[in-house]
Amino acid sequence: MEQFLAYPLRDIPYVAITLIIAFTLHELAHAWVAYKFGDPTAKNQGRLTLNPISHLDPIGTLLIFIAGFGWAKPVPVNRFFFKNPRLAGVCVSLAGPLSNFVLATFALGLWYWLIGNGYTVPESLLAFLNIFIGLNMLLFIFNLIPLPPLDGYRVIADLVPNDWRAKMTSIENYGGLIFLILVITPLSQYTISPILNTLLPAIMENLSAFFYTLFVRS
């Protein structure tokens, strides 16, 4: 069975816990920021909650375990309620990925704090933190890729001129198909993989150096 999974069986509980937290806070962040900008749509649909059941998509969650990528239920956003749709749209789109960055950074800081203070940390906790940090940082970077239906695409759509936005909207119907082709076919090694393989180590290296200096070397 293990050969059909993206993670070793021993890591599945850690991955499951991480996804519940990461997906829930990601979608809650979208909903909360939209609500703060005046859009009650997500709140009215029960998405302004920490209940994972309201946010997890069964297929998207399952694919994480099988293919190594997946998704949660998209938060509904009605731009009609925004006084400044572009600003609000960018903030709402960035809120989700930034929540994953905050989670990963907090967990990494905790890791180095424990080490720097000489605590004996159980291997199970270290294994969980390793997965928690890695998956949340992966979600942060992955969701900022400017491809529909990812958050990065929504940010770009809100920043470009109106005539460009209209042209982009015309291809959104094919966005899901384009996304799957670029992610699950061999094309991923020329598109998605180089981005992840470059940015993920670079961000982790710099954050690790910062927390090492802050908690260990000091």
C-alpha cells in the first residue's frame, strides 16, 4: 500500500494533523479578511470557523496523501461588497498563503527554541515539526504560483489593467485543466518543480539561519 502513497505510512498521522490545521487556517484567513473588507458571503456560509469539516475537500485532501498535492474548499468571495475591490482582492488572496507561512515560521522557531534551550525533544515531535514546517511552507509557495485557480493568479488578476483582466478571465474556464497538466504530467519538472525546488530551500535556509542565530548561537 505504501507504494501508492506520497508519504511513508509512519508519517501519515503527522501529515493528516498538519493538513487539518494548514487547510483550515488557510481558508479561514481568506474568509476573515474578506469579512473585514465588508464581504459577509463566507461568514454566511459558515466558513468563518475553525471547524475543519467546513473547509476540507475530501478529494483534495485525499490527493495530498496520494499525489503530494491537493486543495481545500475554496472560500466564496463576492467582490460587490468591497469598497476597493483591487486592494481587498489582493489582501484576501494573500491571506491564505501567508497563514501557512506564519504556521511554518512559528513551528521552525519553536524547533530552534527547543534546541537552543537544551530540551530533550521526542523524535515523534521532531518528525511532526519537520512535516508541519515543510508542508506549510510548500503550501505557501505553491499557492502563490500565478496559475488559476491558485491564489497567486488571483493576486495578478487584481493587479493588472482591466483589459488584461478581461482576457485572463476568458481562460479561467480552462484553468483547472491547465493546472492539472502542469502539475501531474512530466511537464511539472519544467514548470512547477523548478519553482518549488528553488524557493523552498532558499526560504528555509534563510529562516533557519535567522532562528539559529536567535536561539542557538546566542
